[in-house]
Amino acid sequence: MDSKGRAPAGAVQADVPPGHPAPSGEAAAPTALSLTRPVTLLFAVASGLAVANAYFAHPLLDVMADDLGLSRTLAGLIVGATQLGYGLGLVLLVPLGDLVGRRKLIIGQSLLSVLALLCVGLSGSGAMLLASMAAVGLLAVVTQALVAYAASLAQPAARGQVVGVVTSGIVLGILLARTVAGALTDLSGWRTVYIVSAILTLVIAALLYKTLPRQQRPRASISYPRLIGSLLTLFVEEPVLRIRAIIAMLIFANITTLLAPLVLPLSAPPFSLSHTAIGLFGLAGAAGALGAARAGRWADQGHGQRTTGIALGLMLLAWLPISLLPHSIAWLIVGVFVIDFGLQATHVTNQGMIYRVRPEAQNRLTAAYMVFYSIGSALGSSFSTIVYAHAGWTGVCLMGAGISALTLAFWALTLKATPASATRRVACTQP
């Protein structure tokens, strides 16, 4: 909607009876009945598993490369192919939720993910592995379709809370992917990771088919090329999207600055940790993600800006204990807990705020926002390993603290530019 409450040209409209409100991309659903707590948790689990598929390879690059005869240089392309697929999926697949039935889109992507995961697990050459990993990344964006779908089903006064629960599932999936992948690889090889995930994804797809509410297919008044082009239009027209997308880019550059080179000092003397042990560090971040689930509720209550400021401050402070890794691993655990709490709280608040604008374009808002997440993740991963090679762990920590300080300054400078409608308390519409 624009400032006068009008739907923009080319908006997706649904077939609804006269006198009923227009829904978010699909015909109206029995929201209060559909989005029960178990259904919300299913959204979270499905999102977490889907995104974990794109992160399983991170601690396994050495064994995957050795098994298929790839050099260490080519091994880096395994993550690169996944990130490339994920980026393409954000632009090409996620916006489809505003054009076709979200239920059909989510289940279809989940079933295709099963095939892609099986191809990874059965790969017999480097070329097949890279192509399969790109497909896994492309289809992993179903996580964002799930977030947008959950947000559209939630009552406005509880939307931030629902987004918080589902997003917590995503962050837990990212963090626990390292733990699970490392443990399964040490037990029975890296291929087991993807075969098991394919089976679990098939189970989740069946549960989604049975559980997700059936809705009428939307009547689209915009072509697919114009739908994709409207991502740029949304970014230009919505200041809250611009501001929160840039914050997302910076906070995810911050977290990948920590995670990308972390395996290097932990696997080297004096620590010399195994894949399983290194993966367990994800548990520290998982605890922070669980605690930050309240951030969505705080945003619903009108405390989005305050929550953001506190969370970004915590991300900056976290680099102090992280920098003490050479003295004790315990300091690293504390730092991972704090920085992930701040990341999750900011990310959930960001999404809760952007979903208040253009309700007919929630999938496209998600896609535009997450493109910046992907850019930030790629930048942090790329530059932090270079910094580590030249300046060691101290250099990585200075880089991370610098990004944190820049993010905090950007947030402070954009306080007045953020529309009040994105930050005020949402009134409950249910008795």
C-alpha cells in the first residue's frame, strides 16, 4: 500500500467475496484457526532443515574434496556454488509466492530439494557435486517463502512474534548444521549427511502437504518479468526496506566474519579440534537464537528501534571475548552466544518491520531484503579469510568490531528516516 492506503499498480490481487479484506498474495485464510502453535513450530522446523541443507558443507570441505579428488582451491567452489544458487533463488523463486499459490510452491520446492540432496549424496564427480550443490542452494530459499507465508497467516498484532519463532528455526538450522554434519561425517562419512537430510526433507514435505491450509490461487495482474522487476521498485519506494536491508547486509557480514575463518584456528595447534568438536560451537549460538525469539514480540509492542540498538551494541561488545580465543576457548563460547543473540534479535526486528508495508508483496519484500543478507554473508566470508591469512585472529576481530561499529552508527543516523508506521505498537484485532 502507498501512504494513502492504495494498492500499487501491478499488485497481485486475490479472488475474495465482496466486502472481505484483500489478503497478502492469496485468498483469505482462516488465520486464527490455521496458524496454531504446532503449525508455527512446523514452519520453524521446515525452515531450519531447508536452510541447513545449504550449510552442511562448510565444515566438510576437506573430506568432500579428498573423496572426489578435488584440490583445496576447487573445494572452495562447493560453498561458492551453493551461495550462487541461493542468490539466484532469492531473486527468481521467492517472489513467485506473490504470483502463485504459496502452499503449492513450498511443497514443490521441498520435493525438488529431496532430489537435489540425493544427487549430492550420490555424486561421483566434482562436476556433479557442484551442480547438485547449486541446486540445493537454489531450492533452500523455500525458507524465505515459509517466513513470508507464516507472516501472512499471522494476526497483525502477533506477526513479529510469529516471524521470530520461524526465524529462530532458520538460525538454529544454520548453527546446528555444523554440529550435525561434523558428527555424522565422523560416524559414517559425509554422504550420510545428505542422504539423511533427503529423508527428513521428504517427511517434512508430507507434513506440510497435510498441514498447510488450502487457499484459492491468486488472480495475478502482473507478469513474471514485471514481478521480478518490482523488487527494485520496492527498494526505491520503501525507506524501511532500504534501511533494514543495509542493516541486514552489515550484520550478516559481521557474523560470517566470525564463522568463515573460525575453523582455521580451532583445527590448528594448540587446539587441533575434530569436525565434531568444531561443530559443537554452533550450540553456543543456538542458545542465543532461542533467547532472541522474544525480539519479534518486542517489535510487536513498539520497541523495534530500542531492540535494534541494544542488539547491535551487544554484537559490538561480543568481539571482546571473541578476541580472547588464544587465551581460552571459553571466551569464544561467550562471544558466540552474545553475537548470535544480537544478530537474531536484529534480524527478527528487521523482518517484523518490513512486513508492515505492502502486505500484497510480502514475498518480494522478503526477496529484496534477503538479497542484502546474501551479499553481506558473501563479503564477510571472502574478506575475513584474507584478513586471517595476513593479520591472524586479531585482524579478524578488528574487522568484525569495525563492521559492528559501522552498523551501530548507520542505525543511529537513520532513526528519523524510518517511518513511524514501521515502529509503532500493533493493536490486536482479535477479542
